[in-house]
Amino acid sequence: FNISFSGKEIPVTSKLLDCKITYMTGRECVLIQADLLLFAEYNLEPCEDPGIPQFGSRIGFNFGVGDILTFSCSSGYRLEGASEVICLGGGRRVWSAPLPRCVAECGASTTNNEGILLSPNYPLNYENNHECIYSIQLTIKLWCSFSLQFLAFDTEASHDILRVWDGPPENEMLLKEISGSLIPEGIHSTLNIVTIQFDTDFYISKSGFAIQFSTTACRDPGVPMNGTRNGDGREPGDTVIFQCDPGYELQGDERITCIQVENRYFWQPNPPVCIAPCGGNLTGSSGFILSPNFPHPYPHSRDCDWTINVNSDYVISLAFISIEPNYDFLYIYDGPDNNSPLIGSFQDSKLPERIESSSNTMHLKENRGGIDLFGVFFSIYSESN
Ligand SMILES: [Ca+2]
């Protein structure tokens, strides 16, 4: 004698035997007429609010009999327990399973192309005497490599150590070994497998790490110091172009391309650097002359000579922008070479505001001091009246 009914109340004369969910129509209950009563009285109080797992979320907010809730965990956490519960319609309102937990485990293995890896118990302290292995592997997209960004990092310096390997550890391609509380810079793999090993010792633990990973093709080629980059492509065939700031010379090719060879990705050729050259010939209406490696010291092993040669209608004017104290000397000649008349030898203590040539050429020569010296100056080429 199935009786279908709707609404919140069960008919007074009836008792519940069982309730079940039916297709589309909601609940259908089997009732027993009062004169056949053997069973506990049905009541329609809902299940209790089961809560929401820490580091997780819940879909569903109805707690009545037959209502279903589903749970999931934030990225990096594994759901422990039932991901789906139903409010049972027996004599007592209970969920079919207890609230699940979201746990950050010691180690993980994933084939996702993006996600988060967490140290065990994160953000609570990890445990002592643990070795946790995390493996990220893409089997389908062989052409991919990984980019890893640290969202958080705090381990006991020198004792609780994170190692990141390109490929499996037995390949011995260590990308990074880190400990301490400074958030490391991002890491880029060259392979489609990355292994992360986290070893803790017997004593002192911290909150550990959260690492976000995603697939990339070529790694970030960076921006050269004292230069700029045009282009953000990282896929095979993408090209980016580099340019150096004034006074710097590009060493390498200005244009590099992301190349794929089997499952490896790399830039060809390597990204260039911008250096201030040791000597050279300058021309044009204005420019910089910088000591090699400016603004950093340069270990001196050879003389650096610069010659400025401009249109014959012009003379040259120099102004210092910076010169290192104890810089030995910078010799400046009024002409094309060091046989020309010496305008002066300059040190930081006696810098003129500007130096002018009497003709359209000027020669500059560093005095080789044999120590790390660095000097810098700026040159403007001005018109002769
Ligand atoms: Ca420790």
C-alpha cells in the first residue's frame, strides 16, 4: 500500500515505514495505517547542520530527510571520508556519514596540469622524522614542463629540507634545495615530471610550504639586467626579443625562440645579457660610456679605451654621472687617441662639471689599477656654435 504524498506533514493516521528518493518527484514514503502500527512515529525534523570541513566547502544547504550534501576540499588537500552524505529518514535524523576531513598529506602524486602541493598538516606544523615525496607527472602532454611558485615557505633552516628534481630523483637533476623562512623564487622544470622531496629531522617543525604548480612550455626567459624584453610567449615556436638600456651592449642574440626537442623545452639560443663593454668606438649625437659590469665592480685585467668620434661640425662635452671613490684615474684626451693632448686625469675628488673637446674626437682611457675598480660617466656630444 504505497501512498504518495507531498508537503511537510505526514498524514496523522499514518506511520512511516520507509522513505526513499524517487526520480524527479522528491520523497516517496511507505506508510502504515494507524491500526497496523508497529513502527516509531515519523517526524519531519531535519538533520543537524553537519558543518563544513576546514579547508573545504559544501554544496547543498537543505538538511531535510533525503537531502544530499556534497563536500570537496581546497586544492592541495585530500578528502578523507565520504564526499556525499544523505539525511537518513529513519527513527532518528542522522547523516549517512560523518563530516569528512580535508587533510594535507605527506606526499602526493598527481597528473593534473595545475594545482597546489602542501606540506603535511599545512598550515599547521609538519611532523618530525618524515620523508614526503610529491610527484607531478603529465603523461599525455609530453611537451609540457612545469612552473612552480611558492605561495608560502617556512621550514627549519638547514634541517628540514625541500628538494625539487627535474624528473625522478634518480636522474639526479636537482633544480633546487631549500630550507628556512624566505619564500624562494619560482622554479621551472625542463621535463614533464617534477619530483619534490621534503625531509624533516627529529626536532623543531614549522608550517611548511604551499607550492602552486602549472604547466608551461619554455621557462620564463626573464628580463636581462639593464635591458628589456618584448614578448611573453613560452610555447614552442614563440619568439621574444631583447633590448639593452643605453650604454649597454647585448651579448648574445636579441631574438630567441622556444624550441621543443622530444619532451624538453628550451630557448635557442640562450637569453642574452646586457653588459657595459670594456672600450669601444662611439658615435652619434649622445650616449653613455659605462665601466664594464656597471653598476657593479669589474675585476680588471685589461685596459678599456673608448673613442668618441662625431660629425666634424661638432665638439664633445662630457659630464660625470658617477665615479667610484678610490677609482684610480680616468684619462681623457682631446683627440682620437692617447697621443692627443691630455685634458686631464680624473678622480672622484676633483670632478669638473663638464669637459669639452676642441674638436670632434675624444679619447678615454681607464688606468689599470689591478684592483676591482669601477668608474662611470655620461657623455653628451654638443654642437659647436
Ligand atoms: Ca626540524
